Amino acid sequence: MKLTLIVKKGKNGYLIGQLKEIPAVFTQGLTIDELKENIADALEMYLEDVRESYRPDGDMMQEEELTFA
């Protein structure tokens, strides 16, 4: 899965990052490398929250964990 990181200048030397495909995922960092680490952490927390709150309709036939490179 490919995601696009949008980077903007923030205050006090910070960079603000947001995922174009999932705008609810955003964070900040002082360097691009820090920002990339922080956005990965923010995405992981977002997806954990989505998983925990997911309530499927109907009868679930199967559940399988997938890993995207």
C-alpha cells in the first residue's frame, strides 16, 4: 500500500505531516526523518482504533490478518 505524506512548515521549526489518503492521520516533527517515524506511529494508532471500533454487519465468515509491504 502506498500513501502520500504531505509536508507543511509549522511554527518554531516544526514540520507538519498529514496523509493525503487518510487526512485524519497527521503529526509533526523537527526533521523529515522524525516526521516519517511519527506519521508511521500515528497511522498505526489510527488503524488500531479503527480495528477496535469495527463492528461488522451480518455473520462473519472468516478473519485473516494481512501484511502490506
